[in-house]
Amino acid sequence: MKSEKLKRNFWLTAEIECMLNLLNEVRLTQGSAHATTTHNTFTQIASKMKRHGFPNKSPTQVRRKWFQMKSAYLCYKKGNVDRLFLIPEKFRSVIAQFVENGSKRRNSTTTVPNPEPKTQPQLVKPKSAVNTFLALLKQTNNLLNVEFSALEASLLSYEQRCQSMRDYNIMKYMSS
């Protein structure tokens, strides 16, 4: 008896987006973060994905993708930065919200700080040479942070364009 070799489970950005939207929809209707990880939930999501034009994803594949991204985020939070690259940049904040909201419901003492908008502090008139140096150092540091943020945004945009190109090439390869 020959066993058929399984095809690699590639996920396109649109498929991930659809899966996360449906997972959020299920989470909102069921009202519990834990209830969204049942086999029935992943079966519902896979069938809804078929209706949305993504017929190639089974409930097992949907479940594995969800837990892979969730695990990658949790490992990232523990300091393993390399695992974060398993989640496309476009979805990292969404996964973070899912995971953090789920942990809030189970443990109400855990809070996620809201990032405050970055503002550049005004330079205060220093009274000594040390204060002058520290003030200039803070100002330079703020300028570097602004530049770093701009470079980071540019890099993220580039990564998203590359992901789109990878998606296109995968689709082209799979259709040939």
C-alpha cells in the first residue's frame, strides 16, 4: 500500500488574513478565547475559508498555522527573537492582540501597557557642563530613535512587498 506524499502547506498572505478574520469572528461570537481553540472551531474556519475562496486548507492545517503563529509570538515574548519571523510582519500585531486578549481573560492580573506616542522632549536649560552633555546626549538619542523608526518602517514595507512577491511565485508554481 503506497502512501501519498503530502504537499507542503504554503500559506499566502490572503489566506492568513482570512483565517485571522474568521478566528476573530468566532472569538467574538463565542465570547471566550479558550473556546476558539477547539476542533469544531477550526472545522468551521476551514469551511468558511472555502466559501471565501480558499479551498485548500483543512481544519488540521488551520489549527497548525494558528498554533505555530501563537507559539512564535510567545517565544518572542520570552526573548527568542528569531521565532518572530515565522509570523509575517503584517500580522504580528494581530497575533499579539489575540494572544494578549486570551491571556487577559484567563488571568486578569496580566496587563499589556499601551504604547504612548513618542514625543521629543524639549531641551531644558542646563546649569552645568555635565547637564549640558546629558541634555545633548538625550537630544541625539531622540534623533537616532526617530531615524531608526523611519528605517524600521521602510524595512517593514520592503518585507511586505517581498511577501507579496513570494505569494505570487508560490501561486505561479502551484498552478503550473
